[in-house]
Amino acid sequence: MAEPAEPGAVATLDEAPDAPRRAAAPDPTAAAFFDVDNTLLRGASIFWFARGLAAHDYFTTRDLLGFAWKQLKFRASSTEDTEDIASARDSALAFVAGRRVDEIVTHGERIYDELLAVRIWSGTKAFAQLHLNAGQRVYLVTAAPVELARLLARRLGLSGALGTVAETREGVYTGRLVGEILHGPAKAEAIRALAEREGLDLDRCVAYSDSINDLPMLTAAGGAVAINPDSSLRRLARERGWEVHDFRTGRRAARYALPMAAALAISVGYAYHRRRR
């Protein structure tokens, strides 16, 4: 079972109205699934994590630039390009191979404080808090390493996280994956498995993402919200009547849609009744 969510304080928001703080009674069959990169956090979480490790001489600046380029190609692609996925996978594994898990996790705490916390979109964080306040569970679903995903979830007071799993032996990373990168259709498969395991009703769940690559996850949930969307997802969201929130402009989210609490109720309610018809 997922660990219970810890109370998560919502800071004063520039992009969105404050979320109510009082939690409702548990709603055990509803949940929200959030992509991380450019949805919850500005940029690629794995790049900032790698940058933090580079500051401690894990690898050279040249290595970091090469890693960044491979990750950029992978994340910018709108297709399941096998070569780009393999390249991104291998580059991500290379910088932890032979390192101890506890060592990487310890560095992760520092990197969160120094590089990641300031890059959290407060508007997206407020949406997550609204789900928590409604008694629902909130999960991060990301191609980033599961250790990083769990760190973000824990520090934000969320319920849990799904991420890419690196193989370990005796507490040391081997440089291989368990399965494949959690990307595209794999995210949809992961939330379906989580729903079955945790007793969630996907018709009552909402998925949030910035990328058209996450369309399988967005359509697996009963409701979908586009956050800071790429052009393809923005166009599709408008065609399908999904909510669109872009926090990159500096405008308040209220200019884009209804107040956030009402938007949450509409997302969940509309999706549920649509699926019942």
C-alpha cells in the first residue's frame, strides 16, 4: 500500500489562488497522477539532479553537456524513437553505475534543497494540494529515476511516486534497468497496475501533463489537465475540451479557467459521469 500523504503546506502563489488547507474525509478510490518535468518542475529533473552530482565531481562538465543533449532529444521527441530512448537510458544509467544507493539518496536531499525546490511550479503544487485536501491520493509518474520521484513526492507531502527503476545489487547500482524507462504507454500501464493494486477507480482519477507523449496516461484517467502544454498537447486539449493551464506566462490561472477548487470538482465529476454514460 502507498504511504499516507503528509500534510503539504502551499506557499503563497503568484500563478494561482491559494488552495484550502483543511483535509476532507478520505476518498479512497480517487487519485491524481502528475507528470514531473515541465508539469510540476521547470525543466528536466534528471538534468538538475545530474548537475548537482557534477558539482561533487561525479563527472565532468563535458559529460554533463553530453548527458543534457541526449536527454533533450529524448524528451523533445514526439515519437517512440528506439535509438533516442536507448541513448537517454544509457546516459542516465552511466552516471550512477557503481555508486551506492544510499550515497545517491543522500545527495538527492541536498540537490532538492539547492536546485529543485525553487523550480517547483507553485500552480501545479496547488492543484496537487487540492486533491490531497479532497481526501484523494496524489502520485508522481515520471521517466526520472524512482529514487528522485520518491524524494520529490515525500518532500511535497504527496502519496507516492512511480518512476524508472535502476537495478541494484547489494546496495550498489549496476548500470542496468529493471524493465524499461517509464515513458509514453508505460506510464498508462503503470497507473493501471497501481489502480488495481490500490483499489482506485480510474474513471474518478485525473492525470496532469505538459507533453503529448503522455497521451496514453492522460486518456487512461477519467479526466485530463494540460499544464504548460507543448503545442501538440495544447491543440488536442482544446479539441477535447480539457482544461489548459500555462504557468509559464506569469499570469494568474484564474484568467485561464474557473477557480481551482471548482475546476477540480468539474474535472472529476465530468469525467465520472461521461464514463458512466
